[in-house]
Amino acid sequence: MQPFRHAFKPLYGKYFYRIIFSILSLPLFIYAVIKYFIQGKQHVSTVQQSELDSIVAALKKKYSYLKQDKNDNKLRKEAQRIYNHRYRYNAKQPTNDFVSYYTTLITGRFPVIKVICAFPLFILLCFYLNPIVRYIFERFVMALFVIVGVIFVVFTILYLSPLDAAYSILGPEATKDQVHQFNASHNLDQSYLAQLWNAIKGVFTFDLGTSYKGNENVIHAIFIRIPVTLLIALISLIIAIVIAIPIGIISAIKRNTWLDVILMIIALIGLSIPNFWQGLIFILAFSLKLDILPPSYMPNNPLTLILPVIVVGTAVAASITRMTRSSVLEVMRNDYVMTAYAKGLSSQQVITRHILKNAIIPIITLIGLLVADLLGGAAVTEQVFNINGIGRYIVQKQFIPDIPAIMGGVVYISIVISLANLAIDIFYAIVDPKIRSEIKERE
């Protein structure tokens, strides 16, 4: 139980974890509170008493200098508070407070009984024994809070929307009885908090009910549309990375040459062209004029993915190219790059071992941000190429407003983005030794 003790006390000294841990070990917590207050003051060890005496002596000198009178009882209490605050995160040093008492009770004798009574707590502590696992677990918990926040914001905006779903679907000639029946059948007559709770519960239980218009199962509708959106975004991102990073490196190495100027002009053009205009131009050129590629998406024809992927990937590749060039140029100015060349290493070895390895962090950060742009801006590309994806689905439903459909689409896109950022955070820890050392220092 010693590893659990080292993980438990530092965390239990923080108010957020104290609440979580107390809930997860509620039977033991209630028993500990009752026993702690019945027993009163805990046993003080010789080492602890010696340090308390030294703190009391220091306090006496302090108040003597300030010409303030303090009796021994008040000095002892203040010394105890100082001692508890000093060692509240130290699992090896006992303190005469409830945190230390509860730590001893949780990780003391009869471990099997303790694990049975507080099984969820020990499961959680297992994540905190390894610093890397703890880092990943904390990022996952943060992602859950982000998802709940997205649900709250999206639902509140739709709830306060001036559009009325009943009148939008039933028409202006609908009677009051028809509107009331519609609202009752979709739980729109409930309070704001009740509807918000139903939305949160529906997202995590994969049960958002049926859409207001069409009466289709929302989860099923989302799950048949989101794969094509993710497929286009993923292919676009991979192709953009494969093309953009080498071009950015070449542009940085050949800086201020005609090749650098041409590549940066092309990248700037790629950033400046709107997706919808580029898509229409591509359809006009490659489909209507040259008749090379189909103008709209068809699920059974892989060739129909070429134009959407190029349109989506153009701005992404341009952004990564510019970031790669900027990051590589910054690294190339460092002394260790000059030292690597002085040692006789080839340009390829210097670029792969020293330059790219240190320049990759800003590029990874940008890729994480671009994932959100790819999924968030999918509606425009899907509309142009007639793709039945999640972005187009959300746009079609927002004018009703179809709350379950919009809620499901936006939230599940946010889940994908949160998982992508979680993967980026994990990749940080893999490629950057500074982040790894910071994670291990928190152990």
C-alpha cells in the first residue's frame, strides 16, 4: 500500500481531489470522520513534537519582537497549522490533521477490506502511480469537462433561439393544441434544467431520441454521416503533412532565393482562396470542361473523393508549409546546428537529427488546431460537392432548430476534436524530452 500512500496524501491535500476522493471512498470517509472526532487529537511522534517546539520558539521570538502577547495554547495551535501546511503534500511526514489521519486509515492495516470499501478510489489512484499515465488521464478528464461545456453552450444557444421548432415544422397554420402536443412529445414543455440534463445524459448514453423533422434516430443519422467527414479530413491532413513539411524545409534551407519566393507565394495563394470558390472552380475545370473527375460525391466511387480532398487540404498544406519554414529557420539560427555542421555531418543528418527534431513541436501544435478547422469547416465543402456528411447535416438542421440533431452533431465533432488534441498532447510527451521531464517532476 506504500505506493498508494505516496499518491494519495499529496492529492488529498488539494480541495478538488479531496472532494472526489471522499465521494469515491464514501463508506471509509464517513467512518474516518466519526472516528477522528471521537478520538480527538492524534498521537504526536517525537520528531513531530521536536519540530513543533522549534516552530513555537520561532513564533515566540516573532511576537516578542512585535510586542504582542500570545499564550501557549494559541502558539501551539498556530504552530500546528504551520506544520500541517508545510507537510500537507509530503506522504512521508505525518501531520496531526484529518488528511494525514485519513491517509493512514486508507493505506494502513487490512488492505483487502480497504480496497473493497473504496474500490473506485484505488482504481483512480492506479492512474496516478505512473506520471505518464497520470498525464494522459488528466488530459482525458479535461476533455470530458470540455465536452460537457460544449453541451451546455450549444444547448443554451439553441434554447434561447427565437426560432420555434413547432411552428417551423407544423407551419404557421398550426393550432395551439397541435403545438402543445408537439412540444409535449419532444419534451420541449419541460424546464431549462430538465432539458439540459436530458441533453447531457443523451450524449453520454448515445440516446438523443429522434429528430424533430423526419422522425429519424439522431445517433443513427450522425453515425452514418460522420465517417465520410472524418475520412475526407483525415486523408486531407495526411496528404497535406506529407507535402507541406518537405516543402517548408526546402523553403527554409533555400531562404531568400527564387525557389523560396515561389513556394511562399503559392502557399499564400492557398491560404487566400475560399473553399467554396475553389470547389466551384475545380468542378467547372475538371468536371464540366475537362470531364476528368466526377463533380459530386458518390459513396461507391473513390475518384469522387479527389476534388473534396484537394479543396480541403489546400489551406491546410499552406498553413503547415509556412509554419514549417518559420520553425526550421528559427532552429537553424541556434549554435548547436552550426556545431553539427562543423563536426562534418551531412545536411541530411543535420536536418533530420537536429533541425526537424527541434522544430516539430510548433508544427504539431498547428496540426492540432487544424483538426478543429477541418471538421468545423466541413459544411462548406460538403455543400459544394453534395456530400452527405455531418457538417451539412448540422447546417440543414439549425434553421428549425432541431435541438437533438444539432446537439448530437456538434458534440460528437467536439469529441473527435478533443480526442485529436489528446493524441497531440501524448505525442508532445513522446517527442519533447522537456515535457517528459516536467511530467516526471510532478510525481
